[in-house]
Amino acid sequence: MEMDQMLTAAANYGFPMLVSCYLLVRMENKIDQLSTNIDALTRVIAAAK
């Protein structure tokens, strides 16, 4: 997202929504890793039965 778009979003939607979007973008990679690890754990548990 470019700076102009960020400033426009802040003016239109407010600071809380801008912070939420920023955190979502920052956390996306970690959420993907967590999902991958949960899938791997599920497979390990299923194999252990």
C-alpha cells in the first residue's frame, strides 16, 4: 500500500481500521506458518493412532 492510499484510508475510515489492516498484513505470514504447523501436527497425531 502506498503512502497516499494509507493517508486516504486513515482520513476515510479512521485510525482503528488502519491499525487493524496494518496488523493483519504484518501477521499474515505468521498465521500461514501456524496453519501449516497445525496441519503437520494433525498428521502426526493421526499417524500415532
